Amino acid sequence: MPEPPESSQEIPANRRSGRRQRRAEALRRRALSPLRILLMVLMLPVTTFGIALGVYLRTSPYEPAEAVLHIVALAGCDAAQAVGIAPAYRGGLGYHERNDPDGDGVACGVAVETEPQSAANGQAREAKERMLGGAKFVRP
């Protein structure tokens, strides 16, 4: 006995289902393309930096333009001098303890050499210049 023909409702449903599956597969291929994944991985640090900068600008005690200069000064004395905020004094714009190796309260300032009072005092000052926080800096 011949089988009854499929109902007219099943054919469009199968076509719709097939079309939907093809679109889903194409979307999956685009979403998992190696180029797209690489771009997303490379953009992660940029996105993170942007978020961190935005949070800092909103919470900083400085105006936004000054806050950016303060962050640039964190890169070192050359950067602070390039943007024109060196020397920086403790508590002021551009002062970072890491840029003040002698601990005199002036970051990226000109070091004033004085004669040590005794040999022991000179050795203590030399040791202080080499230590900043927990990091040890050895002069060549």
C-alpha cells in the first residue's frame, strides 16, 4: 500500500528548520573564527586599561587632565620631564615615591650631594639610596 503523502504543514516546517540550522551554523562559524578570537584576545588588555583609566579619572583627587599627567609621571622621570611636571614634591601632582630614590620629598629632582659626617653615615646613606621599599637597586 502506498504511503500517504506528507502533510503540507510538515514541508514548510522542515524548510524553516533547515534554514534556521544553516543560519545558526553560519553564525557559529563566524563567532569561532580564529581571526575574531585573536582580535578579542588582543583587545582584552586595551579594554582593561580603558576601564581602569576611567575609574581612576573618576576617583582621583585631581582634575581629569591633571590625573592623566599624574599617571604619565608614574612611568619615570623622563616621562615626567617630557610632560613638564618634574620635579614633583611630596603630596603634589606627579609625585610618586618610586621616582624619589633618596627620599627627600622631591621626585625627579636634582640630587644635592653633601659631605657625609662620618664613614658610617656615608655607608647608611648609600644603603638607603639603594633600597626603596622592598626593592634593592644596585648601581653599576
